[in-house]
Amino acid sequence: MPQKEMIILTNASLITCVVQKGLADEVVKSAQEAGAQGATIYYGRGTGVRERLGILGLTIEAEKEVITIMVANDQIDRIFEKMYVAGRMDTPGMGFMYVSQLEKAATYVPEEMIEKLVD
């Protein structure tokens, strides 16, 4: 089987969003409505902040859902904002999110998409 040419994506970033357990589906739906193609959700457990916020009388769940979404750089602001709102990040203890620039990424790119990019 002949090896296909690897397509390297260099204009991409990774949005990582850590939210309270049960909010990931809502955040992903919002991101997809804003143009994201897909997401990866996995589970984690946080420490540290819960004890500090406990002083304020807030109960922070230790279990978290972590969402990662690869986006084109020109989509970052729009998708990031929608995820922020859906994850209720303006509320203390609800979560944290950040963007990491990807040096390069690779995945299957359909032939018709490559032709559009070349034209």
C-alpha cells in the first residue's frame, strides 16, 4: 500500500476548558454552534482551589470534565467566548480555560478540502 503524503496543519490552536462535572456537553454544543468541528472530553480531579474557596462558603466539586478542541487560529476568539459563557466561567469556582498554540498537527484531510486550500 503506497504511503500518502502527510498534511501538516500549522495554523491551529488547542482550546482547553476545565469545567464542573456535568457541564461538558453544554460547552461542547456551544463550541460546535460557533464553528468547532469536534471535541475530546475526559475526566479529572482538581485539588488546591477547593480548600481556598471553601473559606468563602463555596463548595467546589473535585471531579472535573476537561474539554479539548483544536481550532483554526481565526476561530479562536469566537469559539473561546462561546465556551466561556456556556461553562459559566464568570462564576467563582466554575472552571478554567486557556489556549495553546500548536506548532504542528496532522490528521486526515479529505482530497476535496486540499483542492480548496490549494486554489
